[in-house]
Amino acid sequence: MPNTQQLKDLTTQVRRDILRMVHKVNSGHPGGSLGCAEFFVALYSEIMDRKDHFDMDGIGEDLFFLSNGHISPVYYSVLARSGYFPVNELNTFRLINSRLQGHPTTHENLPGVRIASGSLGQGMSVALGAAQTKKLNKDSHLIYSLHGDGELQEGQNWEAIMYAAGNKVDNIIATVDLNGQQIDGSTDDVLPMGSLKAKFEAFGWTVVEINEGNDIEAILKGMAEAKSKTGQGKPVCVLLKTVMGHGVDFMMHTHAWHGKAPNDEQLARGLEQNPETVGDY
Amino acid sequence: MKTYTNTGNKDTRSGFGAGLTELGKTNENVVALCADLIGSLKMDDFKANHPERFFQVGIAEANMIGLAAGMTIGGKIPFTGTFANFSTGRVYDQIRQSVAYSDKNVKICASHAGLTLGEDGATHQILEDIGLMKMLPGMTVINPCDYNQTKAATIAIAKHHGPVYLRFGRPKVANFTPEEQTFEIGKALHLIDGTDVTIVATGHLVWEALEAAKVLNAEGISAEVINIHTIKPLDNEAIIKSVSKTGCIVTAEEHNFLGGLGESVARVLATNKPTPQEFVATNDTFGESGTPEQLMEKYGLNSDAIVKAAQTVIKRK
């Protein structure tokens, strides 16, 4: 089991990967990716019970579904650094003939990915379906999923959220990346959603809040609490408060870097703030 | 001329229900989902016999498609059930991303397709669903003709790995497919041999094509009738072979001519063997309220329309 410093070092490396991937192809989504780096590292290094190899059915292990597929850079980096495919393949992000499509897909048989995402609002339903199959298979492992906060403006989520409570799907931990930003501005400016905690609770979910979503220890503690609340007849939601662009000072607290790549000089500054740890790809 | 006997009118949706009941007994991986239309889709038996494998999702079709996609992960074979309109247009992006692009083994089972839904009118009578579904890469599109064939198709698609759109209807129609006939996806069925004109029909229009062939035969016109139950993948060979003999073709379907069977056939012929073709299909229009018979008459989708189309296309040879 890695210690906290090792997880922090890996997170710094993941941030370097994200910056270098989007810089190389001058496209992609660094902001949300950087904000979720700690969550992904904690999830894949510590939280999930995973098999060494990848198979689509994933019987006998925890599964993860990414609903806000545009943060593919952080997903690909952590998948590669968790051993699903060679880290050198990060070099092919968004290039023609690559398995690392702009948004994640199963179409190119990339190990670690079980569903295409990118068109928003679909991942909650998919994760719940996988959770139902776990129950049918008498597989006690859990389903984890991640959703953007802006993404919850898509109505399908609320169909799924209603379904989950109504059918007591209690083997899922759905995390919402609460960074308060979306493409056109802050979520409060674009479409205020009020209290997501109150909304999830009103729909019959158990809600766990992680207020320091860029702190590894806080994530591990909060996710352990969330896990302890599974299996009690209610679906579990984690509201993970993160800072978009975290770890690169000029990218933080703004929606400006949602879908914009850094130039050479900006990349250099970003990498300087995130020195190489376990090794660049 | 070979003739077929109607063993008694039955609805194709009940064929689906019977097929699903059979699958419940024979394949423990089959699960079923329904969006508040259990009775209409004839899913009651499956629900009663396998409550643990049946999922009532409420009036939430987008969620139903996503749930079905997720359920395949771990080996289940989900059959979703709702009306054709809500199985396709309402959830197109969910099917596109979570099912087709993700190559998930989901069977989208769609009842009340086309005009023969009847009195509910155009909001529920989708005439564009074949086009929507056939355009999705990897999607198999099946439109069986009667009760027995719908039952056999339902059983057959469980054995096929990949997304399938299975389209059927509401009214009781002639049931003439032999009960024991197995269903082979993508393999057209040669129903009547003929030499003057080929009639390829799908769904409810197959029986109308058989009726039309009788009328044409009485006029001294020898019509070849082919049942194209699978629109994608299309049995190109059967179509090319038939028109090589007859030299002209009529396509018949309960669907808009834009995007339907006729267009798929036209493409095959244009690239292989250019052939005069007439389309029995709706003409870029919505439907309306009425009885199924009145609607099929008004929109030109019955045996009379097929006879006229055959007479027209023969003159174009």
C-alpha cells in the first residue's frame, strides 16, 4: 500500500502528464482534469479493489465509470500509471489512429474503459445498470462513478437519481466534481442549481461531503466514510469540492482553462510548479 | 403460385412477449427493462416469472437505455421495451453513445411502430425509426412480419452479440410464418417465385405483398415476393439475384421512404445492378388518427398500393 507521500508524488506526475498531453495536440480539457487529479490517484491507488488485468465484465472487482468524459487526460494518465496500458501511449492522446480518443471510448479497445462518455449526462444510468448487474451476479464489489457539477443540468441524471433511490441501488458511490465551473462561466451564472446536497437527499440518497477535494487525506477519509454507508438500502453520493485547474496557479479558480491548452511558455510554468516525480512518459 | 395460409390474426407485439417468455426459461442472462408499458409490450409473463430479472424504470426512457448499457457489463443481455417512438427518437443520443459506439449487447425492442398504432395519432406513430437506427454503425435492424416470426426473431437476437433494434407493431395481423421456422438474422426469405417483378417487403407489409401477388397473378403478372425481415445487414445477394431475373422491383414498408428499406435497396441496386424501383412507403409525412386499415389505405401502404406500384414499375423496364 503506497503511503500518502507516494500518492502526492504520483498526483504531481499526473498533473505533468495532463499538461504535456493537451499541450502537444493543442486541444483537450486541462482544467477539470487537474482538479480531479487527487481523486483519480486515490481511487485507483487506494480506494478501488481492482484486478491486475482488464476484462470488460469486471466480475469480482470494483468498477469505475467516468461520466464527464472530457476530463480524459487525467483518466488516461491514471489508467496508464495504474498499469492498464503503457505510459508511452499517453504520447498519442487525440492523434489519429490512437486508442486515446478525445473522449474515452471502448471502440478502440483501450484497457480500463468500459463505456464511451463525452455526450454528458449518461454515465449515472450506465453506472447504475452495472450496479444492478453486480447484484444479479451476487458480486459484492462496488461501482464508483464521477460526474461534473455542470453535467447535472442534463435531465437524464435526475431520472437515474430517482431510479437509484426508488430501487435501493446501494452498491454505488457516485461522486460529483463540485468545481463550480462550466464552459460558459460559473455554474451559478450559467444555471444555478441550488444545493446539490439538498437535492440528492430529497431524492433519497445518502450524501457525503468532501470539502477539501484536492487533499489526498481528505479524499481517503471521505471515501472511506462513503463506503461505510453502502449496503444500507440507499445510493451514496459524494460531493467533492475541488478547484478547477488545481496545481497550476494561473489555471485555478476560473473556467478559462476548461477546454484550452497551454502554449509553450504556459506549459513551462505549469511544469515548473509540478516537478517530475515518478518519471515523465 | 405458392400461397400462404393465415392461421389467425395475431399481434406481433405478442410474438415478442412470447419470445421473451421463452428466453426467460432458457437464458438466465436475459434481463428485461420497461418504461411503464408492460401490458402494451406484453412483458407481463416475463415479469411474473422472473421478477428479479425484470426492471420497471418508470417513464424515463433515457435512463432505461443507459441502465441497459451498464447491465451488459457483467454479462447480462438486456431487452428494453417501449413504443418505437420512445425507443429511438427520444433516446437517440443515449443509444448512439452508450449502446452503439460502446458496442453494448442491448436489444432495443420497439412496439407500436408505424401508422398501424392507429387512433393515438402522429405523436406516437413513428415512421422514421428504421432510418434512425440503421444509420448507427454496428446496429442490426429487424422488422419481422407476423407473430411467429417476431417470436423467433426475439429468441434469435439473444444469441447475436451486439446492439439490435427489433421493431414490431400493435394490431392483430395475419400470422402465416411456420411456427417451427427458425430466424436467421440477415437472411431474406423467398416467399413466392416470380419472373415479372420483385416485391421486397418488411414488417406488416409482407402479408400485403402476398395479397398483391395474388391479384397480379390473376392479371397474368408473375410477382416474386421476398420477406426482408432484416433491414441491416441487408441480404444484398437475394435482392440482386431476384432483380437479375425480374428486371424491376417494388419495396414496401410501413415507414417514410426517406431512410427506410427502399433506400437501402436502392443503394444496393445503384451500386450493383441499376434497376427501376417503386417505393410503397409514406411520402415524407407524419401520420394521423384513424383505424389502422383507414390509415394504411390513406397513406398507400396496403396490397392495392403494391399492385399499382408493380404495374407502374413493370412499364419502366
